[in-house]
Amino acid sequence: MSQISDEDRQALRDGFARYLEAEADEKKLRSAIANDRGYDEAIWQQMAEMGLLGIAIAEDSGGVGGGAIDVALVMEEIGKKLLPVPFLSTCVVAADMISRFGSEAIQQDLLPKIAAGELVISTGGSGDFVPLSDHDLSLSAKSSAADWTLNGQVSFVSHAGNADYHLLGLQEDGVDSAYLVKASDAVSKDRLITNDPAQRLFKLHLSDARAIKLEVLDADGIGQVRMRAIAALAAEQAGAMRAIFEITMDYLRTRYQFGRPIGSFQAIKHMAAELLVEVESATSAALAAAKALDANSPDAAKFVSLAAFTCKDAFRTVSAQAIQMHGGIAYTQEHIAHLYWRRARAGLPLFGSSDAHREQYLKSREAA
Amino acid sequence: MTILDRNASAEEIRNVVEAWLDAHWDAEKRCAKGAGRYDEKSWLTQVFEAGFCVPSWPIEYYGLGLSQKQSAIIEKAFSRRNAEGSARDRFHLGAITIFKVGSEPLKRTMLPIMLTGPICCLLYSEPNAGSDLAGVRTKAVPDGDDFIITGQKIWTSNAQEAEYGMLLTRTDWDVPKHRGITFFLFPMKQDGVEVKPINQITGESEFNEVFITGARVSATNIIGSLNQGWTSFQTAIAYERLIMGQGVTERRGKSKPDSEPQLIRLARRQGKYDDPVIRQKIAQALAHRELNGLNMERAKQEIMTNGSSSLMSLGKLAMSRIQHGEAAIATDLLGQEALLDGDDSADAANVNFDAAKAYMNSIGGGTDQIQKNIIAERVLNLPKEPDMDRNVAFRDIKSSSL
């Protein structure tokens, strides 16, 4: 449930959107993704200032106590501007995992820092709460007394570059465990070359890296973390596809060929009308998933899987057709369309494929 | 005599309507009290005189001057008892159009007749004017106080029963197409009007062809004014779309949400539900339907807060993909069984019917292609295509048959 009133929610969203409109232009995006950090620290700090980094964190832990719907609205705006910030891993997945499974001391230590923008947490490993599982990971955990140490390698870790902690999952025989590893000399990092230049993926090498184990990972709780993260991702994709769709519609009204705007050709109009159905359906699906989660609806799992494959597939279609409708000018790196298209492709395997979510959705439509 | 006005509470309205229905309607026999059997004209006359036909219209135009919300209370009371006649201000397209754009004498003479009779039929489409409705060629030629009508209309529902039709005609052939059209309220029961049912692709016959040969209509029955028919027609078509839209949202509420979808049950019966390819297809088809429902719910919310929603225009297009898609999957599930038809092959008969019926949505009321143009131009503000027939006299426009 969200502790934020409808008016405050609207104000929060409007304020963030206005700020991004003024500050998050394409030039900043390109310079952010060209530097090592991968995102604009000033924008990240402003998000902290606005309370957005603590949106999913309880008020008594320094957050604002928002629900899935609030996370969705923030993610939509992030998506529109393709902000490459570590929001999903830090403020959605890690914040939720720590809130549910961290000890009182860890919660009081880390959650306020996340909300304040003082902490970035990467996510990786294996398990249902991990956006990108490494299927070849060679990670092992051992304990002596209360202390845990991790050894081995793990790839596909998101936002590990300047992360203060790495939240690593280890799923064995269907049982999830999760470790918080502090960035230190015991963890070395190789940045992976990614197709989407805005994506930050790393391979970590851990040698006797000290770790805090999050306790009592019940399957229900992990399932909640996973569903909330998927709903957040879907909202980001819904926002992103709407933005590239609108950029494309603007182009169709102003680009002239054969003495008329290309948007006056029916071949183009029909593509546009079909894409609008995709964009609106994705928005509806993402919204329905967030609302169902906040209402604790028995349909929540159904709507989350619906949102997952609908938004992934629609973002891919819309961003790909955007390039096609622009023609030659979008077959360049100077034009922004390819960045949306790459983001769409980068989203496809997060939390499982569209096909896997479609299968889940079908199961939820069967008679009980 | 009923005494209700805008200040009446919901409670008061309900009481008055219930009392009136208690006194006049025999819910068991489904006819007027004491009548023995249902007589449409005499029942509707009673409803009309009580003002319940068109409660949202002003008293001087046969209504009660109530709000939409108040009118809905009356409609509900009628429908609870299966009594006809209420909410004609929402569903009687002919009466609504006359009320909105008809002349004063037309309203006075025709509204009482129309509101107490069968609904009007719509004489719009012609064999050569389908998507391009402004290309109608049915002739209306002045003759004294009348016009003489000759032409052919098509896709007309209720043409057999209707006493009146709303008729689009060509009255000036020497001006561009939109400027030479006249809209009539046309009496159907006369010589020179022949109604022929169409054998549709599904085997049904909801629609008719209407052949009009030298039939007459009085000049006082012009809806709007001479040669300005396209403008009045816009009012009629806007209400038609509104009614269709309301139908969509109202029907939605009545479906059982928890029952297992037909496609899943069919796949189980055919022993193919474990096939992963089939499962993906069924899941996507169910998703398309559910997404359209979510879009329409958002549309309803937007209409409640903003008065309108562009999402509304997407429903019809989305429904084409849903219906054709579901029919294709079901056909594949049946395999060669789909070759059969008839009562002994119920699954096949249903699937084959659905596959044909899907065209009702993707062609009827404007093809998907026209709908996409409308979405692109009105929702997305993409520029209009240059018209070949703009500023050309209608008689010089190229057409397929002439």
C-alpha cells in the first residue's frame, strides 16, 4: 500500500517531469553514458532531494512510503528520458530486499542512505529477485560463526561500477539466499562491453570477500520483490516507448517528401495507429500491475506477467518501427532512436523472457 | 400525472417510477396492466405520455427535464421489470437527431410518432458509397412540396419493421460532394420501397438492401436544410458512435470474469493444451482481449474526469485483431474437424461462424483501414492526405461503376 496521497503523488510526478524536461536533455544523456559512472550524479542527487530515491522505503527508514504505483510513475519518467540511473537495482530491488530481509541494524544503516542518494547497490547472481541471472556463475559462500565470505566469479552484475554494495543472489536447489558484499579490494570488476551503451554490466571476481547474509528469505517475500521489480520495469518501458513514439509523430508532421508531410501517407498513418494501440495497451498493463500489487489483489501475479511481456514486446516493436518510420536519419548514432531501440533490446531478458511470462500468464487464466 | 424535476432526489424518482410501473406494467405477463398481450404502440404511448421515454429532454419536448444521472434511475427501474420504452433519449437515433437538428415543425409532428413507434432504420450506405459515404448517389428531385427519391441503399438493419428511415441523398450534382447532400426523415411504408434481406457471410440476415424507385418524401421532412445534409448527418453519426461505445462498456460489466476462457477449453477438448506453441498463441490472444478491456477502463476513467478520451477510438481496431486472431487459433485447434459444419459439429460450426463474423467488426461501421486514418488524423494529428475529389463537382468525380 502507498502512504502517499493522490495529490502528493501527482505533485511528485509533475515536479520530476518538469525537472527532467528542463535538465535531462539528450546532450547530458550522451555525456553520462560516455563516462565511466554511466549516469549523471547531479540528476541522481536531485532525485534524492525530491524524495524519489526513497519512494519505496518506509517513512521510519528515511523514505516516503510509496507503493508500486509511485514507483511506476517515477519509472515512467525515467523511461521517457532513458535516464541510465541505478534506480531499479538500488531503490527498487535492493531497497525492497533489505526492507524485508535485512536485520534491524542493517535496515537502519542502509535504507536512509539509499533514500539520501549516498549509496548505490548493484544486483546480480542467481535467484528470482535478480534481474539478470548469471547461469555460469561459480560463486560459493562459506561461514565461520556469523561471518560470511564469498569466493568465485559472477557475471551480468548491473551497475557494479561505482556501487558501494553488491547484492548477490545464490539460488541452490530452488532455495534463494542473498548476500550484501561491500565494495572493497576483495572484489575486482571488469566492465562488460554492452550493446546498449547506457547499460552497465560487470563481471565480479570475489576472493574471500566479506558478506552480510540476508536472513529468512521466504518464497512469498522474494516473489513480492520480483513482482514489484517487474512492474517497475514495465512502467519504465511504457514511458520510454511513449517518448520515442511522440518523437516519431513529431517527425512525421514535419518531414516533407513528395511535397507533403510523410505523416500524410496512409502507409505511415496505419503504422502509427497500430503503434498507438501498443503504447496505450502497455501503459494500461503497467498501471494495472502496479495497482493490483498495491491492492494485494489475488490477480496481482496475472497482471504482472501480462505487463511484463506486453511492455517488453511493445517497447521492442515501437522503438524498432520508430527507426523504420524515420528512415535513413535514424540509421545513425547521432539520432536518438537507436538509444531507445537498444534500451528495448536490453530489457528483453530482464526477469525472464516474454515467452516465459506469457506462459505464466496463461497459467493464471486457467480455471483453479 | 408524474411530477418530477431536477430537484428530485434519487429516492423520490425511484418511488415515482416504481409506483407508476406498479400501476401500469404487468411484469409477469410482460404487457400493460389489463391488456392481456403486449402491444408496442399502446404501451409506448403510455410511457411517452408519462415523460419516461425521454426523461432528459425538456418538458416542452416530451421529457421531464431531468439530468442523465436521474434518467438512469428511470432506465434501471424499467429494465428491472423488462419494460420497454425508457431511455429513448439515449438509444433512439432518429428521435435524437430530430431533437438535436430538426426544425421546430418537424419536432412537433414527428417526435410523438417516432417515440411511440419502432426505431428508425439508417439509409446511409450504398453499393458505391461505403467507406466514402459522402459519395451517395441516391437521387432526390423536387416535385411540388415533395421530393421524389430513386436509388439503392444497403446494410440497413431493421428495414422490415421500421416506419421511418434516415436517408442520405444527393440533391446537387454540380458542387463538391459534401455540399450537395440532403438528409431526410423518410417514410418506409409506401409504394416504391422494396426491402430485400441480405444473405450474409455468416448465414445470418440482419441487414437488408433497400431499393427506392420514385418514392416520395415531404420537403418538411428534411433534417437540417437543403444541401446541408452532411452537417446534420455528422450529428447522427456522432450519436451512433456514442451509442456503440456505450454498448461496449455496458456489455463488459456482464461477462463472467472467473470462468475459463473458451480458447483454453477448446484446446483441452482437442488434447492440444500441452503444446507450447499453442499455449503461446492462446496466451497472446487472451492478453489482447484483456489489454483492450484495461484500455476501455482507462477510457471510462478519462471520460469521467475529462469528458472525453481518445482511447475510445482504439477499441474497435483492437477488437479486429482480437476476433480474427481468436478465430484463427480456434480453427487451427480443430484441424480438419473445422471442415465440417452444422449441429452435429458444434465446435466447428461455432469456429467457422466466428471466423466469418469477425469481419463484422473489421469492415462494419468503417473498415479498419478507415479507422486507422481516423486515429492517425484525429488522435495523433497527422496531416490529412490530399483529397482527389476536393473542389470537384460531384458529377465529375471518378467512380468504379459509372
